[in-house]
Amino acid sequence: MKAVNLILVLILCVGISSCAQNKSLLIDDFEGEISGGAKGTVDFGSGEGSSVDVTASKDIKYQGNQSLKIAYDAIGGGYMWIARGFELDAKNSSWLVKHTKIKWNNFDAFSFYIYGSNSKTRVSIDIKDNTDEMWRFIFTDDFSGWKQIVCPLKDFFARSDWQPATADVNGIIDFPVKSYQFEPIAKAKGTFYVDNVELIKTQ
Ligand SMILES: [Ca+2]
Ligand SMILES: [Ca+2]
């Protein structure tokens, strides 16, 4: 009986450890209303001549009924942001999971499903940490169709061009992360789509 118990314990341990390695947490899926403004579900805007339009896409989607469609025109000297998360101006832009309820130590990367058009546009993905410090990861739209973009936390770098006035720039990604946002880097014009956003464990 002891040997059988030992085997059962071993099987259980292997099961638990493989579950831990494959752990992922869906934090955004872009189902439901997509809208801007103070009561919007997406916090987005632009300035200095750049423009952006954010809508739901029912035809091009990775999962569910829709994805987030981002049509951008980024000019030199302009700026834009498309953000989801907490403590944003758009009051209904929360993720599926409250950031303060997430066990951040269980994950080491953000993952985004992006539908590209091989435009060669470089797109910034910024995250805002718990000291309002902005961290940046950049991917290039050099693919067509859906692709999982994995952004290891260790590969984010603190933005040197701009930080919020409220930021404590302490050089550490402080948890919980509050929000993420996209910004295509000028000069660029095109469209990309975003669906399932997950926190994942890569190692
Ligand atoms: Ca979706
Ligand atoms: Ca920080």
C-alpha cells in the first residue's frame, strides 16, 4: 500500500508542477462594448497631428465574437495611446481580472494576440507599474495574420522619453501592474488587431 501511495503522490506532484509551468491568466478578450471617452471601455486618444480610431472587429478576431481594431496614423512629433486597465481616465476600461487580485509572482510575461499586416510598423507596448513608472516593449509588425507576441517582463525597459508626472522612476517593475497601452511609432499608418491578452509563465 505504501508503494501505491508513493506512486500516487509522485503522479500528483508531476501533475501540479506541469500545471504550474503551463499557467496562464486571461486578462482581456475585448468582448462587449468598445467605446472611448470618459465612460468608455478603452482609454485612447492622440495629439500633435497623429490620429487613431478604435473599434470592435467582428470579422477579424482570434477568439470569441470580436477583437480590438486599431487604425492609426502616427506622424512625426505626434503621439497616441490605446490603453486598458485600472486608474485610467476611461472609467470602464478594466481588465477581466482586478490587478490587485493577480498573483504576479506566478507570471513572467505578458502575451498579446496580434493580427498583423506586414506593415513593418514598430509598435510600443507600455505597461504602467504600481509607482506609475512606464515600461516599454517593442514589436515589429512583420507578419500577416494572427501571432502571439510574448513580452517577457525582463525585456521591458523604462521609458526615457516620457514618464507620468506622478511616476516614481525607481527602476523596478512594481506590482501590481495597473495598465497596458499601445503606441505605433511614427511615421506609420495602418491597422492592427488585438485579441486575448494573457499573463503567462515562460520558464
Ligand atoms: Ca475576443
Ligand atoms: Ca517602479
